Amino acid sequence: KNEEELLAGMHQKARYNIHLAEKKDLQIKNEKNLEVFWSLMNKTGSRDKFSLHHKKHYEKVLQSPTVFQLTAYENTKPVACAVFVCFGNTFTYLYGASDHEYRNLMAPYLLQWSGIKIGKSSSCQWYDFFGIAPLTNGGYNPRHQYAGVTRFKLGFGGVPNQAPGTFDLVIDKNKFKFYSFLRKLRRLF
């Protein structure tokens, strides 16, 4: 689809927020800046109460030549960023972070729209939002922990596609038991 068709297929609120962000004169920079990303991820993780990977994990992700980091700036202040990976014919949204103080700028909407356009210019056929809350009977549970992010992602007009998910291939049962224990322990904190 061309850009006009993509915009027309979005929920009116998503389209409105993209245009609102464009009017706020945000600058979107395609740059890899771990410190900016890490700072915004910490704010987002604290606000939304989720655990982050270690900083080294994100550093390794950003080192890949197939990874893009888009950051929205108001003047020189980074207010939101998103990380994407381009592989094959798919452009995938991996991580997003924002400073809640600047939520009125609607920067995450503009970042997604910018990511979609980069995916198109990279000849990708698919834009993958990388997960939403489980859908049942054509909808999702509004009380699910991913309800807010699901509403945000579905606003862009995509079609949910259910994949089998990820699976662990256990090679060493004892190490896997220890790993599973550590994961459960980590989720407590």
C-alpha cells in the first residue's frame, strides 16, 4: 500500500496523533545512541513496571547493521525512541521507550509512522509490531497487562497474525531447570 492507503487504514485516533506529532515539529533522527535509549527505557520500565534486559543486551542489539534506532527530539531533548530490525521482507518493531512528561507530543505515533516508511523504503512487504495481547472472539481483554500497548499497535490498522511463538529446545535438563528457576526469581523483583 502507498502512504495514503496506509494512513486511511488506520484508526482515526492514530492518524490524528501522527498528524498532531508532525505539527509539534519533532525531529526524528535515525541514529544509534545507547545512552539515550537506555535512559528512556529506564523511565518507561519504571513507569510501566517491567524489568529491562541488562544494558549490554541492548548494546549488542544496537550493534547489528540490520537494526535501526529512531529517536524523537523536541529541540535537543530526546522524548521517545523506537528500535527496529529489518530482516528479509519484514521490518519489525523491537523496543519502544518514552518520557511520560512529553506524552502530549505523541512522539511514539510519529516514530511508528517513520518506522513504517523506512520499512517501505527498504522494500519490506511486512511491518511487524512484535506482539499484542491474546485475541479472543475478535477482541482482546482490556484488563490484560498488554492491553494499552495492544490498543496502540492495533490503531495502525494492521491485521493480527498468530504465530506458533517461541519454544525452548532443552539440551541440558539441569541447566534448564536452573535457568527456569532464575527466570521465576527475576520476575518476583
